[in-house]
Amino acid sequence: MAQPIFFEQPPLSTLAEIAALTKATLVDASRGGQKVKGLASLDEAGPMHLTFFDNLKYADQLAATRAGACLVSARFEADVPAHVAVLRSAQPFRDFVRVARELHRDALRPQSWVGNAGIAASAIIDPTARLEDGVVVDPLAVIGPHVEIGTGTVIGAGAVIAAHVKIGRDCNVGARCAIQCALIGNNVLIHPGCSIGQDGYGFVFFGPEGHVKVPQTGRVLIQNDVEIGAGTTIDRGSLRDTVIGEGTKIDNQVQIGHNVTIGRRCLLAAQIGLAGSLTIGDNVALGAKVGINNHLKIGDGAQVTAMSAVKDDIPPNGRWGGHFAKPTKQWFREIIAVERLVRDGGADKDKGQE
């Protein structure tokens, strides 16, 4: 299994304690005192590890596992080897995550990369900046004029926070981030290498005369409990603000154009490209490498399949995919129809008629 050398070793727990934490049922109550020293996958677990099973794809690994205990639903309980203690759970993976969060609290949010507990001597902080007590600033970070940063926030090594930016409490700005023209709420995690608040891609096209840049005078507003993955870029607005809603989670290397509004509790996977001035509702999920054209509206609860290209509005709770994206049922029917046409030789027959 992966050795957790970069994180604190969790204390030993008993199966009875894990059952109490997760509300799972320990099928053999006599094993309540059995010790667990850590978590592992089915194929890497040893006799003192807790694992979980909730996907038939890994049935062979379950049969061969050496784990001491396994969180599993009642449906698959009989498939667990006899030497493995069974913790019956309605949602095995969620309960496994609940245990992981308890045992590895230090892995939930980044801290100073260098173990710094205050303001590093090499950090450059403008005298007009206001930092509440308990702010950590790592070496070589630069904090500009009139910046405000709340208590419990960590500014990573080499990060640059431009003038008038406001960052709330209990945030983390990763190493080498560049932030300007932004107002950021509380408990926001920004992973290394992000660029936030630079001007958007706005030009008037004059043909042979060249292209004239349009001033981008808006802001980026990031609400509470947002997480932004490494290498993501969020452009500031041109006239109105770019907004990231409360609780939204953004993966690595996502491009968010100017004037984009993203609602609350959305999930954006890696390498998504969002063109300017589009609106995304609440609880929207976008798969990896989705591209969405400008000035569109994606309704609340919509889901878009990975690698789709979206050129039309998507209604609330729509399930779309493809290139260009359309309702998934229609998309699947078209794929099946084309496959049937090729299989039956229809394409070759048409070619012969030309």
C-alpha cells in the first residue's frame, strides 16, 4: 500500500469504534476489539487494514484480499472471505471516506509547505496590507497594497496577491498562485499555480487594421467553501463580474472566461473550457474536457458527459453529451444507428451508388 510518510500516522482504532463512527453493523460483534491501523485498497490491504467493496468490477480483488475488515453492503456481504471482518453498510464508500476524514484530518487541507507558522522573513508585504492574527505567509510570497487577509489563511511560497484583493478566513492560496481583482470568501482552497483575476480575452476585430483590446474592468467573486484545482485560470469580468458560487469544486487546469457565472455546489472536472458570458446554474456537473460556447445557459442540476462540446442552452436537469452535445438518449440512439449502418454495409452501398 502507499506509505503515508507525508502525513501523520493515524492512531490505532478498533472495529467497534469504526462501527460507532459509521453507524455500520459489525456482523461478528466478538471482533469489536480487533485493531485497525490504517486504510487500504482491496488489493493492497493487510490484516490490520480497513477496506471497502461496492463495485462488482473488483470482485476478484475482494475474493483475494488480505484485509482485516471490509465495509460492504448487505448485497455483497456473503462474498467477503471468512477471515475478513464484515462491517455492513448501506453506503460503503461514503462510510470509508468518513473514516478516512477522521483518521487523516491533516490531509484534508494544505498547510504551509515549509512548516512555517507565521510571516516568513523573505515575504514582501506592503505596509498598507491588513492581515488578521493567525495568517501564515510562506517564503517569497508578495502581498500588495491594501490587501486584506483573514485569520487562519495560508499564503503559499511565491504567491502574488495584488492590490486591493480581499481573502477571507481559513483559506489556502497555494504556491505560485497569482491573484488580482478578486474578492474571496471563507474556507476557499486554491491549489498551486492558479491565476485568478487577469483580464479576459476581449478584442474588437478590425481585420487588416489589427485587433483592439477591450478593457476588462470587472472582478472575480469567489464565494465560501470553493475549491480550485492546480493550474486553473479564472478571468475577471469585462463589465460584470465573474462569479464562482458557494461550495463549487473545480478540478485542475480549468479555464473560466470573463463574465462567467457558476452557481452553487457545482462540480467541474479537469481541463474544462468555459467561454465568456455563460451562466451555469446550481448543482451542475461537467465531465472532463467539456467545452461550452459563450453566452449560453446551463440549467440547475444539468450534467454534461466528458469530452462534450456544448453549443446550445441546456435545460434544468438535462443529461447531455456528444459533439455537438445533445440529450444523451438521442445521442446514444444516433451512435447505435450509425454503428448499425456500418455493420450492415449501408455506408458501402451508398458509396457504390455515387
